[in-house]
Amino acid sequence: MLLACVGLAVGWAAKAPCVDTYTTPDGQVALDWRDARQYSLHCYSDAIPLYGVDHLQDGTLPYKTTWTDADGTVRAMEYPVVTGMLQYVGMRFTKVYVGVTGDTGPEVVPYFVIMAIVLAISWLVAVACTIPLAVRKWDVVLMALSPLVFVHAFTNFDTLAVALAAAGMLAWARQRPLLAGLLLGIGAAAKLYPLFILGPLLILCWRSGTLKPWWKATLAAAGAWIACNAPFALLYPRGWWEFFRLNSTRPADHDSIYNALTTFTSWRGFDGPLYAGQSPEKLNTFSLAAFLVLCLVIGVIGLTSPRRPRLASLVFLVVAAFLLTNKVWSPQYSLWLVPLAVLALPRVWVLLVWMVTDAYLWYPRLGYFLGLQDPARGNSPERFLTVVVLRDLLVLLICAMIVHTIYRPQADPVRQRGVDDPAFGPVDDQLPDRRLVPRRA
């Protein structure tokens, strides 16, 4: 836990230059993002511009508040409700702080500090929940001191979802499926991916011949997600729907494999050129279909392996399948994989190579954006996307190694220590283990 604090301190030091201020000629204190410092110093964080872009600084309630962009599009808070309300609560604390202290500087500076504290606590919770799930506790050092934490702990708001996912897995391991489902449902209302954990749980419960714990977790997750979303969906349907609308209309993101393919080849994408606001329907369909096909493949792997797979192994494969096929892989999404990788494949050098490469990707990425403003100072999209492809290949390699450990349990670094899986919970090794394909006599 102390090492996790060190990792977060490095992450804070990396972002701190982006909340520097300066005094304007008319005597006002302003945020110092002059000369694209957020890119040249590699300290960019979404939390800073979104404080103004999402109208948080106005003190209004997200989802209730809408506005019209220059192109005529009606906009609202672009995040799921738990993440949106996290930002709202951070804003309310900021305004109380400013009112009490009389701080005349940019309001976004104390807001970012407050949000960084919350995000840091969330990551510490994630680390604390991962430690009991690891056979060798010191493997979690890879999570605490991951280069991805140095770079992305404060890039966006994802550590909250990581904490809820890790807490849900720990609750399952402690044989509390209702609490696990509750935490995963809240996590899905912050970021979608904690909901993916229910798929691997279904496979493990089927193999154990006991679906009751899975139903408890799933119904609790559905109830928690509905409870978080229903008030906003009913009271402010347009604002609540913005997250879903934006994700359906946005094109392939900069870090996606689809953007790399269009850059390195003459391919124009599934939909060709799009006009403003047009949904990439073919890309959406392909991305979803590819993810579902991979989930089916992972399901077959989980049902046909000679021994019940470990939970983290299956969850890593599902989350990696989503990231690799999705049209958006925002840089901080890689944090989702960190605790899962540490649990699924605790091999130090393999994970370090991936983490260092994935963290390094941040620098040519911001260099690419800097080049859009000043070509003489930035780097080409080809350099940036070369690292994207390398990152994707490394994640695929880790997936292949995990599949190998699933089909060859004797090669699993966790099971080599004589332990089944600390995360099995209600489906521990005392229950029968059935396969889709019966064992040969």
C-alpha cells in the first residue's frame, strides 16, 4: 500500500504542471496552458478542460443541464451517471472551498486537486482489494508501481470503476454474491466494463453445477445499475441519453486499431467519410459483432478447458477482447487491465514490457496532438500508431499466454504454487468440475 502511494505520487507529479497558473497583463490569475503546455509537458488530464466543457463550473446539475454546440448539436454530460455525479460532487466541494478560502485563482485548480484525491483513494481501494486475491502478495507490486499508474491515474476518472470492479471480485471471493453484484452494478454505472465480470462468473458457476450465486450477483448488479440510472433517465432523459448517443455517433478513436489500419493502408474504413453527427453504423455493427464472437470463443475456452479456469484469467480475456475490438481505446482504459493482468499472469517481465510500452504510448500520442497545432514540435501519426499496434500485439501475446495456462494448468504460475484460485468464492475447488466436452476415459 505504501508503494501504491509512491506510484500515485509519481502520477501526481506528472500531472501537476497542468495546474500551474500565471498572471495575465490585466492582473488576472489564469490556468497556464499557453503554447500547448498540456501536450509538450505531457501532463494533459480530461478533468481540467471538462470542468468548463461540461459546464460544471456553472454549478448546475449534470444531465439536467444541456447546451448547444456550434454545429447545432444539443449536448449534455458525456459520462455514465456515477462518473458524472462524482464530478458534480467534486465541483460542489470546490465551490465550498473557494467560498471559504476566498481563492481568486482559476476554480479548476482546486477542483483538480480534489478529484485527484478521490481518484487516488479509489486506486488505493483497488490495490487493497487485489492483494487478498493474489497468491503471492508481492505480485501486486506490479499494480502499485505500474508505469500506467504513473501516466494515467489522473488522466480521467477510471480508477473509481477499477476500485468497484476489484471490490466486486473480492466480495465474490468472500462468498458474498449479492454484495459482489451490487458493487459491479454500481461500477457499470461508472464505466461499462465491470459488468463484463458476470460472463466469466456464469461459466465458472455452470462448471461447478451451481447457478444460484450467479443469479444473486446478476440480479443485484441489474438492480444497482437501474437504481443509479433510473432517476436521471426519468427526470432528464435527454441528458441521461447523451452518453449512449455520443458513443454511437463517434468515429474510430485515435488509439483504435481501426484508425491504425486507415492510416497505414488505403482502406477508408467501414463507413467511408462521415459528415458531422453521422453514426459509423457499419463500424458499430462490426465492433459489437467482433466482441460478441470473441466472447463466444472465450466461453468455449472456459467450458472446454481440462480444469476450471481462474476468474481473473477469463475476465482479462473478456476485457482485452472488448478493448481490442472496440472503436475507442482511451489511454486510461489500460488501467482496467492492470489488476486483472497481475492476477491472471503474474510474470514480471512480460507484464512490465506491456505496461512500459502502453505507458510510453502517451508520449507520441500527445506529440501527435501537439503536431496538429505546431507541426515543427510534434510527431507524425505514423509514429504514434506504430506504438498503438505494438501495444495491441503485446496484449494479444498476454491473452495467448493466459489461454495456454487455461489449457495447461500445470503451466499456470498460480497453480504451480499448489493453489486453485483465491477468487473462486462460491465455486471453490470443493465443488464438482464439469466440462462441456467430457474427459476421455
